Amino acid sequence: MLPAEKKCGKTYQGTRDWSPQLKQSVMAVRYWKLRLRITRGALVSSAMLAYHLSQADITPEDAIAASQTDIIRKLRSCYNLLKSRQENHKQL
């Protein structure tokens, strides 16, 4: 029974309480990191990109970024929002 319990593990591991807003912020940061990787020439699955876009609740109009500087600017703003939501995880 112990080896089976080790394989199962917790589905959510962390020191912060879970909330939908916190999850959206994490997914937004992941989405913009993937977009940044694409501009730098890395291969990223379009299915993965679409999944993170839908989970992050980013509109397709906001997802359009022409240059690498736009993507970095949006990544920084999403990261700052994530940090503020992490600080207020108890209220969320």
C-alpha cells in the first residue's frame, strides 16, 4: 500500500491556497513565456499554446503581440499581477 500512496501523491502542492484567479495568473505567465520562446526560435506545440491561452482567460485580441518587446512587457505585467495575487492568496 505504501508504494501506491507514493505514486498517487497530492494533486496540488504548494504553500498558498488555491484560487481561480491565482491559477489564471500562473497560466498567463506560462503563456507569455511560451510566446517569448516562439519569438526566440524555439518550437512550441500549438495545442499547448492554445490550452494556456484558454486557461489564462486572455482574449485573442490581447494575445496578438507584434514584437518581442511587447511580449516582454506583457509578461512583466502578468508576473507582477501574479506576485500581488500570491501575497493575497488567503483573501482570494
